[in-house]
Amino acid sequence: MTRSELIEKIAAQMPNLTIKDIESIVNVVFDKLTNALAAGDRIEIRGFGAFSVRTRKPRIAINPKNKARVEVPSKNIIHFKTGKELHDRLNPAS
């Protein structure tokens, strides 16, 4: 789902709000989430999941074209862990 699809779905459920208002709300929410992750904070949305930032260690990789060794620096990545409710919806009991 793209940002514009999300805005359209919210607009369909909330006809009393304008598209511009919904777009502003979605932008503010995403900006706050992005800023929190950039600051190293953990974001937990109950029933959905939790986002956190993890650091990958620096490593030596091999370029498959010329077999040259390349140093890959450490980098921050986003880790997502599903919440119980989302996990249960994705994996219903048989």
C-alpha cells in the first residue's frame, strides 16, 4: 500500500474530512515516526508491532563480479517485530 492509497482509504471511511486534511495527518504521523526512529527510539503500536533501530557491524564482503574484497561500514537498520494480533491474523490456527 502506498501513501496515496492509504490517504484514499482513510478518505473513504472519513467523508467529513478533506483530502488535504487527511494528507496532512498522514504526513505528520510518518514524520513523527521517522524522527523517533532517527533518534534511536522504539515505536510500539499495540496489536500491530514494534519498530526499533539496530546497528549492523562492519564487515568484509566480496564483489561477485571481480572477487575483490570490499569493506562495508556499520549501518543502522530498522527492525520490525509483529504484534500478537497481527501475527495471529497472518497465521490463523489450523
